[in-house]
Amino acid sequence: FPFNSFITAYDWFSYLYPDAHVEFWFTLFHTYPNLVFTLLHAKFGPRFSTGKRIVFSCAIMFTALAVIPWIESAPNNDFPPSLYFTMIGVLFTGTGAAILFSTLCAFASEIFPP
């Protein structure tokens, strides 16, 4: 869901940043943290409870998704800083999505053992 919210607003981001290829950068800033945090979660995830991981990942994603439109609609919206903050928000949604997906897969494996 979080990544789709950025991709479906592609026209809006293309209008705000005509010289940046936002669809390319969105994919990079979402996928690489997603991969890294999925691997980290596989190693260190069991140290934290399932509920705490779900709440933490949802808080990261929802905060980033709430802040992005506020950054973009702020007055004196300069091109490079707002684009950088947008990409940081995409990075945080990728991180939150990785933790949430890994947690849900781990939870499902506990419910339905092989």
C-alpha cells in the first residue's frame, strides 16, 4: 500500500519535479531499504515481540505518508530540499513495509507450521 500511494501520485510528483525521474528514484528509495531491513529483520527480528514490531512499522509508514503531502504543499517549496525530504519519506515507508511484511510472514509461519 505505501509504495502504491507514491506511484499513483506520479503525475503530481512529475509536475512538482519536472527534471527528476521520480518513478525511478521512488523505486530505488523504496526497494533497497526494503531488502536491507528484511535481511536485518530475519537476523534480529525475534528479539522483539510481534505486536511491537507491527506497531512500530505501521507508525513509521503512517507518519511518513502523513508528512509527505505536508512537505509538498508547504509554502516556499524549493525544488531540491522538498525532493530530498520526499525521498527520505519513501525510504521510511520502505523500511516500515519491510518490517511489517517480515513480521507478518513470521507470524504466519508460527500459526501454520510445516
